[in-house]
Amino acid sequence: MSQTVLTPSGASDILYDKSMSSESRINARLDKPLARKVSLVCKRTHRSVSQLVKESLTRFCDEQLREGGEPLALLKAAGFVGCVDGPADLSSSYKKELTGSLGRKA
């Protein structure tokens, strides 16, 4: 059984994506306090560093995507939805509205 030792140096923060592999590899630099925390959590939960990182990243990414990853949510948060006055059915009647508008300008 191999043991993973966390060190604050000697690693990069680059995500390696090998096209021939179904997995990606991440190397990250951790400061000493974080490395100690990770090591302690791994011991307490009987998980490998890889398992802990996968679970943590999954939770973080899911939370970030849930909090505003949807295009409609982003547009609403930016104030784009409902910021213009016009007919309520404009998305379906825009051609009629545009033709009428252009006819009035001629």
C-alpha cells in the first residue's frame, strides 16, 4: 500500500488533460497549514488525497454552477431580464412589430 505525502513545494497548479486517458491529473501547491489539514482529514475519513480532492472539487463546482451557471439566472442577476418596455409577446411577434415600426418610419 502506498502512502501519499503532502508537501508545500514541488508541484505545479496546472491541469493536465491527456487526450488518450479518461482522467485528468492536477498538481497543486499547498501551503503547510492546508497540507496539514488535508492530511488530517484523509486520516480521519480514511480517504486518499485523490478521493478528498475529487469530492471537494465536485461539491465546489456543483455549488458554483447551481449559484448562477444557468444563462437565465446570469441574465436576471445582471438586470437584463425585464429591463425593456414593450409588448409581452415580443419574442413571438417581433416580425410583426418590426414591420410596423419600419412602416411608420417610411
